[in-house]
Amino acid sequence: MRYVTPLKAAEGLGSAHTGTQHHWAMTVSACALVLLTPAFLLVVGNAIGLPQEGVIAYFGRPYPAIVTALFVIVGMVHFIKGTRIMIDDYFHHTARKVAIIVSVIFSWAVIAAAVYALVKMAFVTIVI
């Protein structure tokens, strides 16, 4: 019988050797999202009702673009870590590997699409 001491558990050296680091990463990203979510909602709320040209000009400005990019990136990285926990708990063998790959690819695709859209709006604003 193997026994994990409290010190070993606190250092994250349990059976997976990453428990504490993963917990802290989730905690830090959750705290970042607590700060970013109201700012993101204000940014999006101010863009509601604008015509297409107005939305492009609005998100071409630094503050809305940076807040939106940070929210999407931090949110999707948090999503990757959270789904990894769920996948580890409920999937096994090949299904687990496939689910992790799909989750990570989906998350990075969302990040890439959002950042691409923001950069494109910024360049359209510069050209105009």
C-alpha cells in the first residue's frame, strides 16, 4: 500500500505529479477571468447596436481589442485545463486521447479566429 504524505500532496507529487500546479493554474486563470469578464461585458455592451463600420472602428481601438483578446485567450486556456479534468475523469484509453486532442484543437482554433478578427479590424481601421 502506497501512502501520499501531506507534504508530498502539497508539493503536487501525488500519483500524477502535477496536481498542485494544475490547481494553481486554474485558480490564477479564474481570478484573471473575474477581472476580465466585467470589462469584456462593458466592451461588448458598448458595441451593441453599432453599424458594421462602427463595430470595426470600435474594435480597431486598443482598449476594446486588448480586453477582448485577453478575455478570449485566458478563457479558452481555462477551458482547456477544465475540460482536461473532465476528460480524465470520464474517458479512458483511445477515447480519452481523442477527446483531449479535439478539445485542444477547438480551443486554439477559437483563439486564432478571435485574434485574427481583431487584427483584421485593427488593420482595416488603419487603412481607413
